[in-house]
Amino acid sequence: RLPLLAANLSRADAAKVMRGGYAAALDTATINRFSLAAAAPEPLWQQQRQEIIDSHCGKLPPAAVDGMVRAQIARDVWMAQVLSQQSGAVLLAGNGHVRRDLGVPFWLGRIGVTRLRSVGYVEVAQAGEFDITRRIPPHSRADPCAGFNPSAR
């Protein structure tokens, strides 16, 4: 039996990280454990940055992007922290969070957790994103960027 736990960083704490950095919402032990006082690895930072820009249809104010990257990293780190405190766990999360190259598995690996599996349910996958890829048929949908206005949120 596994306990059912909430593992995501709250919206309020993510907003604090966006404005004030990791220390605004994460405790010192977590910051030190995941080496967040140092800059995130550049390839990870740039990939997260591009994912955020793309997922917001390229319409974010440039000044907002780095804070959003920090918030995304903080979410993944917090999930990794919660999972690492369990003797066994299953994380149900979006594909971005379960990617080996930049999500929770990356941060678990950074603290020495090596026994894990990442499964992505995707229409298209890149090599190295997941341990197991389950292809799903493309879903017919309207362009998500049509009429997208980030300031309306």
C-alpha cells in the first residue's frame, strides 16, 4: 500500500518563487539538497525556458519568463523532495513533470535516486524524455494559441 499524497507546490508558493526566488517558498534544507543556490544546469534552464515560451504561444512578456522557469523548477524539486521521503511512490503528473531530462526524475537523480521509471503518454516523443513512451493518437483540436492572451489570466 502506498499513501496518497499531494506533491505539487501550491500556486501561492509558485508565485512567491517567481517573484522572490527559491528561498521565498522552499526551505534551506531543500535548496541545499538540490543545489538550487547554484544556477540550474544551462541545458535544463534553456529547455525549460523554451517549453514555457512555447506553451504560452510566444506571447509572454520577456521579463516574466525567467521567474516562470524558477517556478517550474521549484515544482519539480518539491515533487522530488516529497517522493524521496517515501519508501515507494507513484507520481501522477503531466508529461513535462515526468520527463527524465528536465522534470522530477532529473532532480531525483541529482540526489542519488536511481531506481525509477518515467512513462510519457504522448503524441510525439523525443529520445531520452521518458523511460517508456506510450504513443497516443493525435487528438483533433483547435489551435490552442488562437486568441491566447496571457494578461487575461
